Amino acid sequence: MILIVESGSTKADWVFINADQTTFTFSTHGLNPTTHFSTGSIGEHKDLIAHLKSAEHIWFYGAGVVNETSKNQVKSWLKELGAAGEIIAEGDLLGSARGISGDQESIIAILGTGSNACIYDGNKISYAKPSLGYIMGDEGSGVAIGKEVLKAYFYGTMPDGLVSSFESLFPITKDIVLDQVYQKNQGSAYIASFSTFLMKIDHDWKTNLLHKVFRDFIENRILPLYQVKALPLTFTGSIAYVYQEPLKHICSNYNIEINHIIQKPIEGLIDYHFKLRYQ
């Protein structure tokens, strides 16, 4: 049995695959070694843990897996949960690239809770600028949208007609938000949760906000890649998938053609690793 884990900061998909192609799938909260300090409640998933102990080969692709320290943290977490098989931990960019493009050269962009982008040569990531995390980076992501929503509310620039709707969904104060972010280390997932407000409304302010954060992403993360090599561009992640129309609009303003927008790369990763292991 092999296991593939595809994890963002908010959610993770765990897929166990047998040689006869039967699969067992579980969903949990995300595991990000950069922003999380433990495995949280994952150990309470008894069926998942039972399968984990039987997995001979484990591939973990996750947000925040950026160096040997973070890779070792992931391996340590999985072993604490009971993993006994071989563990390979890689970043979510490589997971997205393998799941979306297989062995085809392309530019891969992630817009989920966080964001990232790279040039993939069909085997490995050949070029990428560093991801600076949710405080300094994560342009175009759920975090970026959440920040804009919060700033508009607290700075008083949110349209009057939307304020009451926001307050009914999010009964917060400035002190509550600052405490959650800085004292309780909720960070990216907490801030990104406010991006869901845009799903509840239909207003020009929403469109303008999305255009703003997507322009920031294209100018800072995609255009520098195109200067290195112009390749087909594929997006993955919940934000790219849900808001694909305004994303396409902004890309068209820069004469960038989107090849695909895929919500999750996990299906492609299943095919990639099944062929690698069993064929």
C-alpha cells in the first residue's frame, strides 16, 4: 500500500492506494511545518491511523515544506502518528506540478490559503522565486483576500451596504483579530477565513478587490517566470478555482493564456504515483 498526502495550510487529502487500484481517502485539517506546531486532531482519525501504519511508501506534498528542516518535521509528525514505511516529503509546488502536468514542462501557480508559482521542467522545479509566507508574501491568496476584507472593515472603506452583512457573519473586534493572529498563532488559516465573505456577496467592491490581489500575484509571481521562459500556465487551489472568472480577466489584461484551472492536484498525483510504483 502507498499513501499520498496533499496538504495545504487549511486542508489535507490522504489517499491510500493498493496494488489492485482500490483506494481509501480521508480529509483532515492541513499540516504546515512552517505555521503549525503539532499534528493537532489527526491522531483521532482511527481508520486513517490504521491505514497509515500499513503504508509501505508515503509521499507527502505540503505547504511550508521548503527545506530539510521542514521535511524532517513532516517525517517526525508522520512517525509520531504511527508511520513505519519510507517517507518522502516535498513542497506543494512539486506536488501540484506532478499532479497537473505529469512529465510536461509548464508554469504552475497555486492560489489557495497561500500562494506560490514556479517553472516545472517535467521532472523537477527548475526555477522559482522564494515564497515569503503570509506576512510578507502570499499574493493573490486567501490570506491576501482576507487581509483586504479585514482592512476595509476596520479602516471604514467597506461599502456601507456590506458592513451589516459582514458583522452578521463575523462578530469580531480588532482585539479579537489581533489576539487570534499574534497571541494564539492562528496566522494564515484564520486570516484566510475572512475571504469567504466574498462568496456571500455580489458587489463591484468584491470585483475590484479580487482584481487588485490577482494583479499583485501576476506582477510579482508570474511575469518574472514568463521572462525566464514562456510556458503553458496552470492554476490550482481553492481561490483560483472559485474565482476563476476574475482571475482569467486579469490574466487576459497581461496577455497571459491560462491552460487549466484545477481545484486539487490529488487525482493526478494518484495516477503519477500508481504508475511509478506498480507499473
